Amino acid sequence: MDRRRFLTLAATTLAIPGLIGRAHANPVAGQSLPIPDILDVTGSADAVLEAIRGTTAFVEGGAARTTGYSQPYLGPVLRMRRGEIARPVLRNRLDIPVTAHWHGAHVPGAVDGGTQLAVAPGASWAPELEIDQPAATLWYHSHIHGQTGRQVYHGLAGMMIVEDPGAQNLGLPSAWGVDDIPVIIQDRRFGRGGHFAYDLDMPTVMHGVRGDTVLVNGAVQPNASVARGLVRLRLLNGSNARIYTLKLDDGRGFHQIASDGGFLPAPVARDALVLAPAERAEIVVDLSDGATVRLVSLPDTNAPMGGMMGGGGMMRRMMGGMAGTDPEAVTDDGAFAVLSLTPDRPAPAGQALPRTLAGAPAPISDEPVRRRRIGLQMGPMAMRGAGNPLAINGKAYDMGRVDFETRRGEVELWEVSSDMMAHPFHIHGTSFTVLSRNGRRELFEQMGAKDVLLVDGEAEILVEFRKPADRATPYMFHCHILEHEDGGMMGQFTVA
Ligand code: C2O
Ligand code: CU
Ligand code: CU
């Protein structure tokens, strides 16, 4: 595609909101929050994930064709203990190749479930994962090149929890489904018959797929019956492209206790939290007053047109939600409902918010051995080199090309820059420390260890390579707007 054609296509984005309109069918909101089962993958010998097809009724009088791991949509929560070997088995019962990528896990490239590790229809995959990282909330999802967006949208994703028996936080809410709540947030759009509408044209690919309906754990804006006390929410943005700005609708604050790579050194008081695609955060909300509150989100303003038209302002806001794709607002500032919390269950005894958090990862303190520039490119910038509207450093992703080689134990400083809009940048196989964004210093106490960082301009991160990845199964680094990743904004590297 040449530059003029791209610009024409991008400009038609302006017409899209009118075309989309609201969903045809009425989503059934307010059901009770499904709490996924826990599948222990270190304790049990038989931790099988079966990629299967199903149907799921999200809207009145309709059902969507969905896929999931051992269930019709999404999958069980995989629990693994540090210091043990996890032995998940993936069986592919679908007629398309799939993978299970352990997003955020510090495991070698050979078992990380990236694009090279496709499991053919009818085949199985049984990796051994040595769990060697702090307690954290991670996730897993399929990662077939060019199909990741479609496959995750239809349900091939789930949450993963690493526990660290050597670092226990006594008092931290930990009763599953009572005061320790998994919250997988996704936005979807429904078409005729209640099916998912995952239709890609160039503007949608550029923008990333958004939906006008919010799902949590596969239910539309559900209600969770929780403890009347401290409630821990394990937040995972499992959306393809939407960025959430989460807060509580009655204005109460909360404490963030963990980010992607595990606990923060100490709880951080916040009023709101931005969660980009693939990011995780654990928060503790005090509901001991017994009042029902809603977790809500401000609309997403991330859009390529804002950048193209000189950035910021009205245009960016207008294009941000692609108008018709924002869920209906429930508060004056335009926030929409994500999840209601009704504290109608007795709080487990001994709940407390520790002053400092045991087992929090430490910042990377070594001197970097080299600097590396990673340019996340989009539109005219990308096409100059890659001949493709989505690229990194002038090249669109190529499964057969290793972009660079690194060495175990070495620390590198990566300067990541973005074009045209904000991009959530992700690296496989490790966690990194954020030094700065747009020249402003970022504090480890606030950010924690990360594996996804929203880059809108420039960011500096310190990356340490912890596990090996050879040329046959290199690690990927990419934008986690899944349509950008599928479209070529991805690269791969080895660790010797
Ligand atoms: Cu969430 Cu390359 O992955
Ligand atoms: Cu990953
Ligand atoms: Cu992107």
C-alpha cells in the first residue's frame, strides 16, 4: 500500500462511527461475575488445557461462536508456585493452529508459547515451565502470527497466578472469589445473532478493535458479591486495543499493591489507574462500609488521527472512542460501568493491608552494557522502510528474521518511541524497569516491575535478559494492540 492510499484509508476513519452504530442486540448486563476455576499447574500432573469451540450468550436472544481453553470462552486461572515445575498440557481440538503464550512468565523461548510454537489441529504440546520469579498476576493467550487479535477476541485467553511460598503477605485478601477477585476486562462488539463482530479494515487495524460492550470474565458489566471488608481485585486488561482509566464511581480511593511483574515495594494510594492492553494491576479496595460501588472507566482517547492531525485536543477526543464504540456513560464525566461490587459477604478474619509488601521485585540496578532504539512505527513513517503501515525500526515482523541478539544476565537500556498514537510495548521472557517517559523520571515505587509499558512519545527502560531463547524459538517484542502486532509491529530477539 502506498502512502496516499494509506492516508485515504486513515481518513475514512472519520466516517466509521456513523457506520457502526450501537449493537443490534441487547447485551445482558448485571449478571453475577463468573469466577473462573483455578487449575493448579505445579501441584497436579494432569493440568490439561483443551482449545475448544463453544457458544456463549452475551446478548438477549443470541449467542456468539466462541473459543476457549477447556471452556467455551476464556480459560481457567492457572496457578503455579515459585520453585516448582509447572506442567501444563495444551491439546488443540480446533481446526486452526493455536498456542498458549505465558505472558509475563520468565521462561525460556523454547517453552514460552510464542508464534514459533504453533500447535497444529489435533496435536498436543507439553512444556515444562520452571517457575522462577516473584508472586504476580500474569496471563496466557494464543499467539499465532496474524491471528492473535482474532483468536484472543474469540476467547483464547486466561489469567495466571504465580505464588511465592517464601514470601507471604499475611492479611492480604486471599480468599478466591470472596475477597480475592480475578477481573479480566475486555470490550466487545456484537453483530447479528449475537455473534462477535471482528471485522478488519485498514482504519480499524490502525485504530485497534474496540467494542461498545464491556465484559468482565466473560459477562457483560456484571455484579460481584464480595466481602464487606478489604477486597483485592486482580485487574487484567485482556482487551485487544482499549485503554481503561479505572476508578470507583463514588470517588473513593484504593491502594495499588502490584503491577505486571509482582508486588510494589509498598501499597500506593490512588484515585484512578490507567490500564493499557495486557497490563495487570492488583488493587485493594476498602468496602467495610457496606456500600455498593461501581468500578468505572473513562473513555479511551488513544487514536491515530489525533497524531496525524497534529496531536491532542478535540479531534483526538472525538476520534478516541471512535464515538459509537464507547460503552454508554453512567457518570457525568463520561465514565462507563465495568463491574459492580456488592459487599454482602462476611470478611475473612485477619484482613490487613501490609505497610510493605513481602516478595516485591527489586529494580534493575546494573549499568546497561548498550543502548538500543526501538521505534514503534505506524503509517507513513513505517511504510518508508517496511512497505507496510505497521513496523518496528523500519521492518514489519518476519518469523524468519531475528532482529538482534542479546546475552543472559546483561542489562540493556532501550529507548522506545511511538508514532501517531500511544502503543503498549511488551517484551517476552522478562520484566523491565521503567526509567523515564517523555523525559520525566518514573519511580520504581510507583511502577514496579513491568512487562508492558504504554509509550506515547519516548520511554527509557532497563531490560535484563534472564532466560535463554535461541534462533528457532526467539522472544518477541511488540505492541500489544493486537491488530498492530498482527499487522507487523513486532520483532524478535535471541538470548544466548
Ligand atoms: Cu501477551 Cu507476545 O504477548
Ligand atoms: Cu508476552
Ligand atoms: Cu500499537
